Amino acid sequence: MPGDKGRATAARCMETTSDASRTSRLSSSTMSTQDSLSSKSPSSKGKAKQITSSYTTTNAECDIPVPSPSRRTNARSAMEANFCRDEEEVRQMFVYGTLRPDDDSGSDCHASFQRRVDRARKANLSDAALIICGYPAVLLDANPEGPGVTGYVMGCDSRAAWASQLKMADNIENYGKPGGHQRKVVLVTANGREERAWVYHRTGEAECKNAIASGDWLDRDRRH
């Protein structure tokens, strides 16, 4: 009996030692996992900062970064560049004075200009006034309540013909020279539809009061 009691006591001591060892190993494993997560956390935060540094906000619903103002500025610049390229594609012109196909003033440049025109349609330029200061000229955004300016949209079928026609019109209107006309793409109405066309116009002509009320060159005072 004494021998059996000693063996039982020894067995219990071994079980206690084994449980303590397992508890120690579990505790060490838990601490190791926590240390690993803690060591990874700073780099994860740094990476998140690096990803979002070029964005101002994030869409909370879809987690989609929103471009910064600098990127939106670049987008606007691209749009403006596209608009400039679109202007280069406009190959028609709104004529309202001596370059009209029905002009009856006997202008020296009329016949040579019309020979290069492939098509012409009657049109109207709104919010504009037609004045005469020795020659017909258009003032843009000058008469919003008036009838606008009557004229024609003319164009050329080929790029080469259009380039030649535009150069000829630039010379006639003294475009880019002191006292000459300016040139701009505007919206005109032809056959009930708005279209884009180049128009030669003047600025700073407020002192010239000789305006044609109807906006039609053919209604000018022929006594002068």
C-alpha cells in the first residue's frame, strides 16, 4: 500500500508539471502573435498614408479615391486643348457684309471671294449688332433684344480650299493687324438649327452710332 500511494503522488506531480508547461507555451505563442501584429501595424498605416496622399477625399460607400484639385486642373486643361482642336475643325464662316453672296455694293473683293465658295446658306447671328464705319462690322453681345445680324454661312468642301479661303478672308478683314477685325467661333442659326462658324467682328466701336436697325446689310442707307 505505501508503495502504491507513492506512485500515485508521483503521477500527480508529473501531470501538474505537464499542464504548467502547456500553459507556458500557449502564453508565449499569444505574445509572439501580438508582437507580430504590432510590428506590422506601423508599416500598414504608412502604406495607407502613401496611397491616399494624392487624393483629397474617399467615397465612403464604394471606397473610391477622389482626384486631388491638381488632377482636376489637368483634366480641365485637357478639355480646353480638345476645344481648341475642335475650333480648328470648323470649316465654315458667317459673312454679313460685302462677302455675302447677294452683296450689291460692288466691292472689289466680292467676285474673287465667291469663286472659292462651295456652299452658302442664309443664317442669323443673335445678340449682335451690325454697324457701318466706312465698312460693315459686327459687334458681339451688343444687342440682345434686337433681331440679330442677317448673313450667310459659307464653307468649302476640302481642307485645302478652306485654308485658302480663310487666308483670303483674313487679308480682306485685316485680321491680326492694328485696326483690323478679330475672328471668333460663334453659334449661328441656319435652317432652324444652330451651327458653329467663324465670324469677323470688331471691339471698342461704341463711338460709331451708324447701326443698321434690322441687322441686314441690304437695308443700309445707300445715300452714303
